[in-house]
Amino acid sequence: MSLSLLLLLACSSHASHFFGTVMTYSPKTTNNDGSVTVVIRYKMNFHSCRDSASWTCSIGNSCGTGSAPELNKVYMESSGEWCQREGIMTQQVPSNTSFQLILDGGNWVNNIRWRAVTLVELRSRSDTGQANRSPQTTILPAVRVPSNCQRDFNLLAFDPDGDEVRCRYGNTSLSECNPCTPPSLLNLSSSCSLSVSPSSSNDQGPYAVQLVMEDFPRQTITLIQADMLWEGTTIIALSKLPVQFVLKVDPEVPSCMEGLYLPKFLPPTPANRAQLYTSVNQTLEINISAEANVSMISELLFSGPYNVNQTTSGTGRFILRWTPSKGEDGESHPICFVVQAVLSSTKYHSELRCLIVSVGNEPSSNATATATPQVPITSPATTTKTPAASNQIVIGLRVRISSLSPLSDDDIRNIVIQQLKDELERRGIPLNFTLSSVGRV
């Protein structure tokens, strides 16, 4: 059975109901006849769980055969705004070559025609002795930003082969989207950090975000197919994946400070891009906590394996549980989430956080690399260092604070200082210091 038939799904959706897609792949085995078994996972995002579209094999490519794909619901937003489903298919490809998959359909946001391309690279690598594995990532169908707030989305970009992962906008000339012109309020770094900077209420509305994620070897390698060799360099992508979703710019919010209208994550919520480990048939629990003092937290929106289960243990407290199967041993799976709050029917999102869950034995501490988030300076500040007793250092920090209501000295000590400490802890700063207010300027 051809891949186009395997992926042919009933397409009953209206064009505006498309909310993007993501696709990744994991090679499993190379068989004696030279064929390769590969597991392909994709997210299909629409307004309704009944809507869908068709991934097809690019003309002239040999995409292999396999059983009909599974398509299971990951999560549906409580108001019915969107539904994400995960498709899983196992393909047997005749040889360890590369091939392209294409998603092509009707119009979605702002009359952009939905189109996405995945390049699957299965040639054997000289550095690992195995077929190339794609970067692992996922994304929610829609994320929200108030029109008077700037927000950074540090997308998950994990590569199981240790390659450098880069992101770029889709390219119209390569038929990666149709058209691919990015919204002017976006700024994308090659390290997959997407900054959203609305400038006025005129920016309100939905936007199609059409990105491409690629992996590059960190040094020159050899790609092997049968008795043929190719050179893989640090400037030529091995595989490419679509990362497409909807950005919604909402009306202005009275304050952009996290923890008021916009939910703020609290410990023990894992840091963004954290790597967690679990074993086959062992349930992993991810505890997530958030607060919003003005709006009301309504739900946790997440994207990940379809069999992730969510429970609530109180307002702003959530637990995600996932138990990997034997077939997922040795794989790494992405999970992303935001907390959603509401006030008078207006929805507010927290920052986006993503994790990678690796199934198998955790490497030794000597071999584990941990990414430490950098703390950006967001307001003018002056610092002075003064030697003190016991080799301590005193640092003076001048901060400008905006509030909708007057703040007393007690408010600053009990609320503002605590929020500063929580934010420093969230960004990975060890709390082996005392933080206090010394006066107003």
C-alpha cells in the first residue's frame, strides 16, 4: 500500500479551521534486505477533532509501505477553539535513502494556503553508525499574546544525534508554504527563539507562523547508502521539519507582569527545554504549578504523545503523566504546555514551556549537559559591589515598578520582593542570597 493511500484521511474541514502541523521521525531498524523501518509522528491541528487533511509522498520519491496510520486525540481546548491529534505510522522504506512528505490543502489564516514539507533522511551516519534521527519538537495549535506585550517563545529544538538544530522561516521558492511571508511582528533566531513584538492594537488578530526546523552535523560526516558515500557538512541540512501554528494577538492587557493577568509558572514546574528520563512501562509525573492574581486559571493546554494523561490537584496545579511502551524505548518525545487563564471571556496565556522526555537509562552526570537559561536585563539598572564580612558581596539594584494601584512598603516587601525571588528561581538562579528593599527613590 502506498504512503499516499496510508495517509489519505477524510478531509471535511473548512479552510479556516486549520491550525498548523508538526512532523518528526525515528528510524528503528535496518533490515537484511537493506530496507529501513521508520516511525513517523505528526500533529494535525484543526478547529474540530473531526477535521483532517492528507500527507502524501512527493512525486518521484520512494516513501515505502506500512499499515494504516493511527490518529488519536492529544488535547482539545475546553471552549472548542482547537483540537490536536497525533498520527503515528510505521513505514518500511525499500532502502536507506531520503524522501519527502507533503501536506497541501486549502486556505487557513489570512488566505494563506496550508502547505508543509518534511524531508526524511535515512542514510547511515559515519559518526553514529545509524540512520539519521530528526530533531524532536512539538507546539500547541495556537498561542496568545496581548497586543501591548512582548513575548519570547523558545521553541523546543532537541536532536537525539547531538546535531545543531536551526530554525528559519519557510521558503516560498522551495514550496515549503504558500506563501511563506512571515508577519512583520515576528523575529526568529536561528536557535529557534521566536520573539513577538506587537506595536499597537492594529496588530490584533490571528497570524500563520510557518517555520522550518533543520539539523546540521557539528562536524563533517559521511552519509552511507549501500556502497555509495556522500559528504555531510556543517552547512547542509540533513532533515527538515515543518513547525506551523497560529499566533493570536489579543486586545491589550492592563499589565504585562506575569502573575497578574498573564499566568506565571511556579516551582516545581520544570524549566523550559529541560530533559527528563523515564523507563519503559514506568510512569513519569510532571508537576506544573502557576498563579494569576487577577484573572482565573482555567486549564493547562499541552501538546505531546497522545497517551499523556492530565489531572488537576487544585487551582493552578496540574500533573501530566506518561507511561512509555516498549516500542518507544530509546526514543525521545517532546511535551509543550501553557497555562490558560480567563477574565470576562478574555483568554490569557503563560509563557510556553517545553520538555524532552528520553526513554531509557539516564546518562551519568559526567556526560549530561544542562542548559542554563540566561537572564535578560529588562529595565535600566545600576549595580555596585561592596566587600562585606565573611567574604559576602552586596549588590545594589535600582528597579522601576509599575502598578495599577499604590504600593505600600509592606506590599513591596511581601509581594514584589517575593515575585522577584520567584522569577530568579524560575530562571535558574541559586537562591543562596537575601533579597530586601532598602527604600524608594
